[in-house]
Amino acid sequence: MKLNIEDIKQILPQREPFLFIDEVLEFEEGKKVVAIKNITGKEDFFKGHFPGNPIMPGVLIIEAMAQAAIILASTILPKEEGKKYIYYLAKSNIRFLKPVFPKAKLKLVVEPLKIISGAGIVKTEAYIEDEIVARGEISFGRKEE
């Protein structure tokens, strides 16, 4: 199953300019999410990171990974109708292997490692084309708002 931007906005609380998922190519409930963030080069963060040699900040790559993890978590930890939730996330052992430059398509792959009541740990990887640029684990928890 695929998700478009409107479907994504039904799941994620983030909005532009801090929404880092443009589409979801694969959405296997409880098993896997493959999402895309199109890096246009017009994003504001490139103005200062770094002038003349723009590179996507690692913390924003982690944020994109975390947003993909929330999409997966939304299927693992079902919501009760009418309730809003806050997701808490923590990174673990994130490794940056290559820089991400403007005009790239950042592919994010997230799969569960361990799920317990109201929380879990996911494996996450970021790719440009077929090259891995970052990988690690993200833990998450959820509570009612």
C-alpha cells in the first residue's frame, strides 16, 4: 500500500517546513515502511549548512527517520477513536556514512526490532539511490495527549 501527502498528514503531527516525509512507497502494517523525502535544495537549512557546499544536517536525517518510524508505530500501536497521542523518540547508534546533498531523493526504510506495550525499537536506514547514507535504531513510546 502507498500513502500520499494527505494520508501522511493524517498520521504525523508535523507540518511544513518540518514535515520530512513526502510519500510512502511501501506500507506493510506492523512490518515495514519505505518513505521518501525529496531534497530540492531550496530548503532553508541549506542557507547556513553550509554556504557554498550545502549538506543536509544529520539531525534532520534523523528527524526524517523518526517520522517514518511514527508511521510504522501508528500501525503497531493502534489508536483509539477520537484520542490524540504524543510520540516520544530516541535515537540509538545512528551512523552517518555519506553526506546528503540537494536534489536527492532520500529513501527511508523502517522495520520493527522489538515491540512491547506502548513502545518499541525500530531499525532504520536512509538511502540515496541504492547507497546507504545513514543507519541505526530509534526507540519510541506513546502516550495519550
